[in-house]
Amino acid sequence: MTEKFSNGVAPKTNVYMHWHGDFDYNKENNYIMQSAISYLRIKLRERLREDLGGVYGVNIGGSGTNKPKNQYAITVSFNADPDKADELIKAAKQVLDQATMEGPSEEEITKIKETQRQGRIKGLEKNSFWSSRISSGHENEKDFSHISLEALEKKIESLTAEQIKSAIKKYFVDDNFIEIIMTPELKKP
């Protein structure tokens, strides 16, 4: 479903692409989904910002939850020059289609794994990391083993390109897709 409307006077188009649906909630699925999002963050930035020069940044985020029910939500968003918006939307969808068919290369898997390792090392130094992990562990799994560096390293080493490719196929489904495009209002003469 696509919804397009005009609002505001800022000379930019805001694009939100949202996927949602049922989710088999567990730590493994959460980890693979987050890894797929990390991969797509790299690919979308490369294509929309570096190749096309059409955005300052592209955001992608999402998560799975088991409360109030098992579901997931993933959103891709960016701002663009109104004249380039359609081209960038098409390019973003091509990135997703290509990721569904090919998945990450070995080089990209290595980059994702290293980013995860560095993120965890930096996270261990922050109170927000600890409070988030403890809260999540208490509320969802009643298991805190996912906090340790050893547990993360085990997950990282077992991550494969095929897992990421399968997750993209599973979560980026057109039946569960909403696209919202907000263009600037035209000034009346």
C-alpha cells in the first residue's frame, strides 16, 4: 500500500517504507533480523548516498517482539530532493530485491561481524547498554547469557550469508508493506 500526500514547506520529500508481520520470537531470530538490517544499512547507504548522491543519510531499523503479540516491524526512511524522490524509492527497492536474490558477499559478512564486535565492546562501557540488556533479559527471556562477550562471539561466528538472505526474503514481503511519501506543499501564487 502506498500513501502519498503533501504537507509542509521544506523543500524535501520524506519517504517511509514499513514492513510488518508475524514473528517467531526468540534470541536467534532477533539476532539474524538485526544482522540483516545491518547488511541492508550498508547496501542502502552505498546506493542512495554514495552512488546516487541523493540523500544525506538513510535510516533503517526494526525489531521483533513477543508482547503484546509475536510481531516484527522494519522501517526504511530518508529525505530527498522532490525531483529525485521517485528515483531513490526505486533504487531502494532494487537494493532490497538484489539482497533477496544474492545476499551478502563474504566481504560484507566480515564487515557486519566486525561492526557487531566493535559495537558490543563499546556498549559494555555504557550504562544504557547494560540497563537495556538487563531489562530485555528480565522481561523477555529470563536469561542473561546473551550479555556476555562469549555468547556474542559464538553468535557472530555462526552467522552466515544464507541466514541473512533468508531473513530478508521472510521479512521484506510486499503483502506486509506500507509506503508513505510526504512531498512539500506547492505554494500558491
